[in-house]
Amino acid sequence: MKINSNEELLEVIGEGFLWNIVSEYIAHDIEHIKEALRQLGYIDQADVDKLTFAEDRDSDEFNIISFSENGHTLTAEYEMPTGILTCNEDKSVCFHMTACCTGTIEVPDYSSYDWGALDFENMNRPQILSYSHLAKLKSLSYEYVEADDLNA
């Protein structure tokens, strides 16, 4: 596929590539997830401290809000509504957290990398993540956080 603009590039790689990059980051972002859950007054803080695992489960869209160009790098602001399963080792503490993940991510622009040679739609997750060097996650925050205790 030929990509003719940076706007088109971000539209093409949003769902198939950037979603996977952010989703993978969430799986390793336990401390920030705990911080977001600690803001909820209705969750036992001792249970939050026990969390060791997170997985993005319910996200189905990746929205580019805006982007800027600097040289051959694009900095995109994104939002990704998601549901995250988080639990401890023995699953005696489990929460389903819903949030809107927002942040910024950088990628090479359409003219500095042959993005058209990549078909993320037909790749599995490990194949997609093998290109993670092309994206630099600059920030991620969890907004509008709610959680359900799955063991209650």
C-alpha cells in the first residue's frame, strides 16, 4: 500500500500497530496502574498493593487526536478507551479497570520509512511487536478510571 501523507500514515498504523505498542506498554505499567487505582476511594488500598499483573482486554479503538511534525518524526497525541484486567500472583485479588489511556507517541514520518511494506493487519502480535523500535511512547496516563473488584 502506498502512503501519501503523515495523516494517512497515522490512520493506517493506529489500530494495527500503535494500539499494540500501547497495549504492550500497559501490560508492564503496573506501578502507574496502581497509582490510578489508589485514587479510587472505594477500593481496598492493601489489595491494590498486591497487584503484579495487567493485561489490556477490552480496547477496540485507537484515536489520534492530533499530531505535529518535527523533521522526519511525528509526535501524535492519542486516546485509547480500554478495559484492563489486573490481579496478583494467585488471582486472589482481581480488578477490571476501565480507563481512557491518553498520551503521546513518536514514529518516523511517511517519507523516512517504508511503512507501506508492512501489513500489520495480517501480522500476529509478536510480529507486530518486532517493529516496536519504530515507535517511542513518550507518555501514557489513565483518565476516567473506574474499577470493579472481580473477587467481591
